[in-house]
Amino acid sequence: MDHFLYRDGQLFAEDVPVAEIAAQVGTPFYLYSRATLTRHFRLFQEALSGMDHVVCYAMKAASNQALLTILAKEGAGMDVVSGGEYARAKAAGVPGERIVFSGVGKTWEEMRAALEGGIRQFNLESEPEMEVLNQVALSMGVVAPVTIRVNPDVDAKTHAKIATGKSENKFGIPISRAREVYAHAASLKGLKIVGIDMHIGSQLTDLEPFRLAYRKVAELTETLRADGHDITRLDLGGGLGIPYVRSNEAPPLPLDWGQVIREEVGHLGCEVEIEPGRLIAGNSGILVSEVIFVKSGEGRDFLIIDAAMNDLIRPAMYEAHHDIVPLKEPAPGTEEQPYDIVGPVCESGDTFAKQRLMPPLEAGDLVAFRSAGAYGAVMASEYNSRPLIPEVLVDGDQFAVIRPRPSFDEMINRDTIPEWV
Ligand code: LLP
């Protein structure tokens, strides 16, 4: 459920007509609904209610400071994967004790900054990383709280580029080596083991892979405890999928996921941490774009719109589907026709959809990509010298630009020309 609905024949974001925002801000732009964002965050809080838990939003999904501030006020923790994300989380008011630091390639500087600013735990992914964090902590005279990310070798049944829990992936340590690696970590004086971490992939639409992975983690918890390790936290990652094709997809809900967590690890008495990103931000955002031309090709019509792959790369990168709807609600019984929906960037990969059935559209019409709140704005680039598009936030009947569109000069003037050129 989200708050982008047709009302009086046009698409609204909460209580504001999207076309009105488009008229003020210009297209293309990302538009978020505060009510949808908080609703989805709260679903996870409810899913784990009664269990000792922290929801650490995976801010890689959408990291505008306004969105982070809303979630921080809701009591969210954050899962960060870079020094930049750590700085954003702190700037949004998230206390260090609610920030977990994930990622396979944390640098010395990033570790140092997090230890200085406060951190709940580092989710370590390799032994070389463990050695470096140990040295950083010792050099600062502190002890770093850590979990180790285990790779449970479970098939997440998702797109290959976003599956992370198979042994061939770069993430974590093989679960078969966990005892050895935990023993190594325990011998390092700058580290304190607090738990186990895992994350098997993103956009999972089946709970079974989660169940299998959590079962393995539960077994490992018992084994490591028997080895004398103090396992008090389980970070179970994120990855719950969202319905991108609304007409025929109904992935499991956070409540169902929470139930699997209760069943598989509830008896261990651990504090549970989860890192959902997509399900919190995904349906909270749309991408609004204008049709520039309708071009008739051989046997097909192209809708050329003013958004492009640099603004939303998911279709080009993962063959991802986004529902695309006109801002003007089609009259009942309107006959749809197939379009190839493309952007202005100079490569064929700049295709959002092929032969997509849409009501007849013409130049100047506005469309919205649904479910674009996660991995949309954050993955944008300025390819083809197209400045990053604005982000706008709606809350009830008010809206505000939360990242303005840079002018061409602002984009150009970030470059510097050496005197000797
Ligand atoms: N935790 C870790 C360690 C992760 O690597 C990720 C996502 C998450 C949590 C959050 O997963 P989520 O709940 O959002 O599924 N750009 C891709 C998705 C990449 C996901 C990377 N890791 C896309 O557009 O589909």
C-alpha cells in the first residue's frame, strides 16, 4: 500500500496532485511520500514487536538527508556501507549505537571515523579486514564491537547481480570456516565479538531461502556459544522484495518475514537486527517524467521521455520492471497500445520498457514510474551531462524540494581546469 493514488482523474501524492509539483519543479524528478516511508518502516517494527530488536535501515536504498531524518525520528538504526553513508547517518541524527557498518572493503580511515563517532558494530567480512580493524582499534585504545558475516551458501532465487549468499559471491566467510575465524577474532585484543551477521540477497520474493539461512545461523549460534563465544546479537540482513508488477505479484509481507525470524531464531534469546532497504523506500518514491516525443518506428511506437538510464538505471542494469502510469487517469475502457519507452541517452540500453501496454500518450503528457524510491536516485549519474534530477518530499498537503536540480553551470563548475591546459 502506498499514498500515490488516483483521485478526481489524476495521480496524487498524499494530498497533492503530482502534476502540480511537476509544474513547479519541472521534470524529471523523484517524489517521495512521507506517510508511505514511515508506514513501511513501522511494518518492520511491528513484525518484530515483543522481540528485542533494532531495525537498521539499509540507507544505500535511498539516502537523502530528509528521508534519513524522518526515519531517525522514527527510531531507526542505519546499516551503512561507506564513510559517506556513516557521515550521512550521523548528520541525520542517528546515534552511533544504532549504526552498523557493513561492506567488504572498509578502509582504515572509515573504521577510524566510525570508532571515533560511535558505532554499534562492524559486520566484518574477511580475516584481512579483521586484522586491520584490530590494529585501528588498538592504535586508538578502544575495543571494536564486531560480528562476522557468514555466507550460508543459500540460493536466494533472485537476480544474479543482487544475490549475495552463495559461496561464489564475494561476501562474508564460508559458514564452514566460521568456528576457525571466530577463534581467530577472539584472539585479537582490539575486537569484541557480539554476534553473527548474514545477508543473502535483495528482492527475495520467497521466504524459504531466508528460513534455510536463518536455520543455519541458529545452529551456528549454538556451536559458537559452545566454543565459548558471547553471541548476543544476530544481524539477519535485509532483502525482502516488493511487488514491482502490481497486477500479479504479492511477495511476503514484513509480518510473514518476522514470523520466520521468530520461528528460526526466537529461542536463542539474541537481540535481532535487520537491515531492510528496498521495502522501506521502494514504494515510497516515484519518478515523474514527461513525454518529449512519440516516434513511430518500424512496427513499433517509441515513447521518448525526459528521464533516462542515468536517472533510473535499474531497467538497464537488472532488466528490472517498473510499472509506468500516466498522471492523468485513463477513462474506463480506454484501449491500451504497446510502446517502447525510452530515454534520450545515446545507447540502446536506455530502454525502460519494451512493448509496454499504455493508454495512448502524446508529447507533453506526464508519466510516473512506480516503486522507484529504492535504488533510484542513489544510483543516478550525470551521464550525457544530464544533471542529477531533483528529489521532492510530500507530507499531507505540503511538499518541498529536498535536493534541488543543479544548473548547468553548477555541474560544469565542479570541474577545474589546470593552469597548464
Ligand atoms: N544489508 C546488506 C549487507 C546489503 O548488501 C543490502 C543490499 C541490504 C542490507 C538491503 O537489501 P534490501 O532490503 O534493500 O533488499 N541496486 C540493486 C539492489 C542492491 C542491493 C545491495 N545490497 C537494485 O536496484 O535492485
